[in-house]
Amino acid sequence: MSPESPDTAMLDALIARIEVTDPTVAQAAREHQDRLTKPRGSLGQLEDVSVRLAALAAVVPAPVPATPAVAVFVGDHGVHAQGVSPWPREVTGQMVANFLAGGAVVNALARQVGATVRVVDVGMSPEAAAVVAAAPGLDRRSVRAGTGDITVEPAMSRAEALAAIAAGAAVAEGLLAEGHDLLVTGDMGIANTTPSAALVAALLGADPAAVTGRGTGIDDATLAHKVDVVSRAVGRATADGVTADDPLGVLAAVGGVEHAATVGYLLAAAAAQVPVVLDGVIACSSALVAARLAPAARAAMFAGHRSVEPGASAALAALDLVPLLDLGMRLGEGSGGVLAVPVIQAAARVLAEVATFDGAGVTDKTAGQE
Ligand SMILES: O=C(O)c1ccc[n+]([C@@H]2O[C@H](COP(=O)([O-])O)[C@@H](O)[C@H]2O)c1
Ligand SMILES: Cc1cc2nc[nH]c2cc1C
């Protein structure tokens, strides 16, 4: 098996397990939602979430998720050398130590909503890894020590992308086996908003200037440079013969190891018919890859929030997913996804518990007055 055409059997099997949802279940959920004691449509997006949850679980109402978990996939990026982020690479490792100590934002938000935090090294650089050399609690599944600089070489080989997808899928399957019934994506990787923008630009054929943002915070001149870096990365991948109809090729060419792991995580959640909440631009760009690999996987995806990063909104629009929260957040770590957990739980609980007009003896509105 050559590195250019590695064995895709694992990915093929994972994709084959993802079933298309039954539209009659969605219809039944919508009809039940319409019988609840409230004006039809009055719960807005919550109603759509409840219908999508039921369709995913293939049962009306869907079970109310009770044990959420967030996986924070960690990786570093060769493109950091191009000066696209104001932060040094060792911050990736320092934040991993912070996650493991329970001191990061995602830890506080996870405690708020009762979610478990799993921290997974899939691609830390040696600088970052040195900081957490002896960190108990870190799930070590490193596929490579940071990606290549995507302006001059592929981020990783296809075989490495497949290995990271397998790692992410295994993390999801492990969390599900532990009883978690709602998964959230998380990420940590200094410079990873650059490959995120490159993935969105390459997969959507979008103008890099329209999908590249300020990440952790850069000035106008650095943003203009970052747009050029994204353009060069996409141009290099194209020159290498990578096309938008080859999602694995695009992922390997201009993505990141944490993106690849997130793809596997999303696909495994979809295969298990378990909802998975997307956080920010890293998750949204990974979701684009996952949906290109397996269109049916979209049914399991819920957009937790609208990240400030423009690539996130572009990806969500392409996926036809509406973000649940819009708080001007741009942190990553899974923070915005975790915050959306109670909204998703609430949507399921409403469909499961609210009385119907018939059941509660409440008079429905007069027919024909839509
Ligand atoms: O989730 C987002 O949309 C998001 C937006 C901006 C920054 N981040 C986080 O910040 C880091 C990447 O930012 P940068 O500027 O170094 O590319 C990485 O650790 C991400 O988790 C995340
Ligand atoms: C401090 C810090 C925390 C983060 N969390 C996710 N990405 C981050 C980037 C930085 C720089």
C-alpha cells in the first residue's frame, strides 16, 4: 500500500455505518411538536432541534441527552512559521496542562453544564509536547508531531489523515461506550484558524479573503498576510492536483491533525445516531469535510454557536446548519459547543414532556387561521 493510496477500509466501514434518517420519523416528530400546548412555531429553532434529534434517534420523542462530553483534539501547525498567529507554539501544550488541571474556560463551562472533558493529543509539536511530558489524564493518540507548512507542503499524508480520523472515531466510540449520549467537539492548536480557513476556501471554492479571520486576534496587516497565506496554501494544493471533490485529499493537503480527528469523531457520532455539537471554525471546517465524505453525517450535527471567524459562518451556511447561540465568541476549546448543550437538552425535553392540546384539554386555535 503506497502512502499516496493508503488503505481506506476503516473510513469506508465507518461511512457505511451511517444511515440516512427516515423522513417519516421527522414528519411524526413535527406533527407531535405541532400538537404541544403552545402556538405552533412559538419555540422557533428549538422545535427544529427537537425534530432533528428525533429523526437522528429514529424515535419520537428522542431521549433527553443526560451525559454530555467534550473531546478537545490538540494539534500544532507548520504554517505557524508564516507568522499567522501572535502566540508561540508552546501555548498549545501550556493550555493542555491547563485543561488537565481543570483551569481553562472549557473546564468551567463543562462544569456548568455537567459535561466531561477529554483532552486528546493527536498532533502536538515537540515544543508543546515538552510542556506536558508527564501529564496524567492526557489521551495520547499522536499521529504526527505537528503538520507541515501548508504553503510549501501537504499538512500530512493521506495515511496520516486516515490515522487521525481513526483516532477521533475511537475517542467518540470510547465516550459512547462510557455512556455519554451527547458529544461536543473541541480543539486546541495555535495557528489552527489558518488551516480551517484553507479547508473552507478549498472545499467551497470561496475567496480566501471572505473566509479568513483574525483568529486569536491579529491586526489588519497580519490579516492581509494571513489571507495571502491561505491563498498560497490552496493554490499549492491545487497545483499538486488536489480537487474539491476529494475531501480526504483536501484535508491532508491544507487541514490539521485535530481537524482530521474531528472528522472521525463526527462520523462516529453519526454512525451511532448520537448528536454531536459543533464548536467554532475548526469544527465547522471539519464538518464540511465529514459531510463531503458522508452526506448523511450532517443529520447528527448541531451548530452550537456562530463563531466570529467568517469561515465558520461560510461552512455552516454550506451545511445548512443554523447556530443555536450567537455570543460573539471566538475561543475554541469546545467552549461555544458546550454552552449550547442545555439548549439541545431543553429541545428534547420539550418534545418529551410538554402536554398536547388533547391531553391537557386546551382548545386548539381555529383551523384555517395560519
Ligand atoms: O473556535 C473558533 O472559532 C476559534 C476562533 C479563534 C481562535 N480559536 C482558538 O485559537 C487558536 C487558534 O487561533 P490562531 O489565531 O492561533 O489561529 C486555537 O487554539 C483555537 O482553538 C478558535
Ligand atoms: C490563551 C489561549 C487559550 C486558548 N484556547 C483555545 N485557543 C486558545 C489560544 C490561546 C492563546
